[in-house]
Amino acid sequence: MSKTDPKSPKALQGSGVAFMGAGAAFMAIGATNHKLLAFLGVGGAFLAIGASFLARAKKADKTGEGDK
């Protein structure tokens, strides 16, 4: 079993996409159920975390950090 560097662009992209997907799901729940409006905030936080991971992946790809 190969070990992937957690700072590699591929690992960061995968994490970013996963967080953004979770954020979108939370926002959809919050938008469709007025009793769960807090989910909109949670979804926004997850989207921000996902965007951060994607930005770090782009930077790591440019600098050659981690495995590709």
C-alpha cells in the first residue's frame, strides 16, 4: 500500500473537493428546511475550508511540494 504525502497537490485537491461537497450538502439542507438555518453557516464554513485546500493544492503544484 503506497502512502501519499498529505501535502501533495492530489491529496489537497481531494480533500478540498470533499469539503466543498459536504458544504454544498449542508447548505442544501439549510436552504430546504427553515428549522435548520444554522446548516447554512456550517455549509459556508465547509465551503471556505474546501476553497482553502484547493488554494493550497494550487500553491503546492506550483512550488513542486509533495508528490505528484
